[in-house]
Amino acid sequence: MERNEYIFGIRAVMEAIEAGRDIDRLLVRKDLEGDLATELLALTRRYGIVVRRVPVERINKITRKNHQGVVALLSAVTYNRLEYLVPQLYEEGRLPMIVVLDGITDVRNFGAIARTCECAGADAIVIPDHDSVTVNGDAVKTSAGALHYLPVCRERSTLGAVKFLKDNGYTVIAASEKGAENYTRADYTVPVAIVMGSEDTGISDEVLRQCDRLVSIPQFGNIGSLNVSVAAGVMIFEAVRQRLNADMEVI
């Protein structure tokens, strides 16, 4: 990890938070106590910063300098919030398409999906606070710079994000091996949220239960599963295809 991707030390981290730096998450030594630590944690609650209590060995892997048991991992992007973005998209008269990632932790997959989203004209990509990728410099590089243009919304949970999108008129389509419907049969010509899950566990059951459509991509080989970034590309460009056809029919 490059030095400009993290800040260490209690005072330095507190100053960064108060200065408005975009912090992806904060690693704090499990047994860290004291007045200054209490002040730091109160500050993280006020600003809604994700805190992970970890063994000191985890922090030592990042830096051996005098970190005082605290390292802030910096985000390479400025996060958006769905509650602000969704009304804005409607006000602009857009037919929104948002991609929601549930449990994607591989930075290369995330960067590749972000690149596809930007090329396809998607309006945002959504990740949860927990059990998700860190949007760092590697993610930006893998996305070929797409993350400089594509809004990234980090929400408290995938489930909450899906419920919010449904409440605001989105059809939520989940790509899952559990889906009995061919992905091409879903309607993507409405405000749509496409949900993709991690390769090992897929989309969580609680999120799947909230989705409007469960679809799958037909596969005929021996491996049995596509890389999630490839599967996301297939889903996203099916939406593009349907929308282009719908525009041609109107003309």
C-alpha cells in the first residue's frame, strides 16, 4: 500500500477527519483505550466513518511507524449518497441505471465493473459499508480512470440500499445462479438497479428476497460460473441493448 493511501496516528487521523478527508475505513487496535482514543471514536460516530477493531499485527502490516494503534485508509474517490443522487437523476429527466455490489471485495473485479458501468452510461455504483472493497488507487487504475467520473455510493448496507431504490421506483434485478429466468427476459427499459454478488457466496439471501427479479446467465461449459466482472458486463449491456432498441422503436 502506498503511503498516500493511509494516515496513521491518533491526532493525525482526527485532524484528517475534521478536515473532511475521504476516509474509507479506520483500523483501530482491538485493545486501544484512553481519553484520546475515546475522543477519536466519538468523532468517527459523528462523521459516520467505518471503524474496524483489529489485532495490532494487521496495522503493522501497513506501517511499522508510530501508528499508536490507529490507521485510516483513505478513499481514492469522494463518496455519494443514494438519498441525494436518486432525486437528482429524476430531476435531470434521466432513465437511471444503478449497479449494486453485494460483498465484492476484490479490487480488480470492482475496478473492471466500474469501467463497464462508465462505458455503458450507468448512473452510479453502490457498495456497502461492511464486507466490501476499499476504493483505493488500485481500484482507480483497474477502472482505467472510470472512477473519476462514475459516482460511487457507499451505503450502510446492501439491503437498505435495495429497499431505498425499490421505494423510489426502481426495478431491482438480481443476477444469481438461483434465478430461474433468463436475464434477457427482464425489462431494463425502466429505472433499474442491477445487483451482483461475490463469486464465492453470491448475493445474500436477505437481499435476494427483496429483489423484484432473479435472473441467470445461461452457461454451457464445465466451470459453471462467470467471473463477476464479466457477468456484470453481460447484464449491463443487455440493459443498453434494450434501451437502444426502445429508442429506435420510438423514432
